[in-house]
Amino acid sequence: MADKRLSTPVGTAVYPRLKTPDTKFDDLGIYKADVSVPAEEAAPLISILMKVWADHVGKAAKKADNPMFMNEVDEAGEETGNVIFKLRVKNRMNKKGELWDRRPALFDAALKPIDVNPWGGTKYAVSFDPHCWDYGDKKGVSLQPAGVQIIELVTGEGSSHASAMGFAAQEGYAAPEYEGSADFEKDEAPAGDKNESGDNTPEDGDY
């Protein structure tokens, strides 16, 4: 079961990092595709993951909080009725000393490959591999995202956007195609992204 690729139901992105990796806790970077799903819809996948965990670790995982998923809480600390699946994968160095970029593949709803920067609130489903790891006398399972199917994309506007500076379109100078803002805009992190990993998976857990 641990070698079988699985998929989440469509849910809501929680602080995703899918354009560029988060390097706050790992110099090589970690891609994140955490997704919030209503508990009822999440239940079948949780059952599968609990079995994967028990088969590998030898005992049941904590249902409320573990390296695979946790109950979502609001700002007041109250449970929302949703479950957040923790889907993260670290970049690695290959044997030649070259960076192995493990960015998950992104697809639109029609399964066409795309290159976008999803923000929190995006609706997507995540295809992932359960990774069973051993680190000394510790064992566990982490969920490594392989691909993301975006159903409803949410992106944000940074200060480099003219509209964010209060400008309105007017008649006048129009830049040629090559002078457009696409090459000028910065790749910004999702608004409010605290870049916190939120779990205690050991370094060799390999996310």
C-alpha cells in the first residue's frame, strides 16, 4: 500500500509553496501542497493512511495530529470540521552534486500542464506518494506531493502591479510585447505565508 500513489479529494490550499520552494527550514527548499478537506470527505483517505502507518510503524497514528494530517482549527483554536493533509517534499542533491528539483507538476482542471503560483484559497486535488521512513529507532510516514490539479486558481497582486499602486489605464504610451511586466514582476510568496512546517518529521523523514 505504501508504494501506491494516492490522491486527495478537492480541497482548499493552505499556505502552498508550489512555484518556488520554502527555504526557511531547509537550504535546498521544501515544496508544500497542504490541503484542507471536510472531515467527511477526508475519511476514506484517512482510513487508508492509518493502515499504511500501522503496517510500517507497528501501531496506530494519532488521529488528531501526526505527520500525515491534522484537524484544522480557526484563529480561536476551535476545530473547523476540516482535516488538513500535510503534503510536502524536499529538494535533494543527486550523486553528481546537482540539485534535484522535486517541484510537483501542476495541471489545470482539463489536465493541461501549467506554470502558475497558487495562493491560499486555491481549490485543488493533490496526487502524492506515501513515503515510509526510518530514522534511528523512529519510524513514520510522510506524504510527498507529485502533482496538483487546480480546479479554481487564486493568485495575489503584489506592489509591482500598477493597479495596486492606484493607477488606472489611460490613452498614451503602450510598451511593445517584449517590454511587458511579465519579466519584471517578482515571484512572491502567498500572502500571510508564515512558512512554518508545523510537524516534527525528522530530517530523514524526507517529507
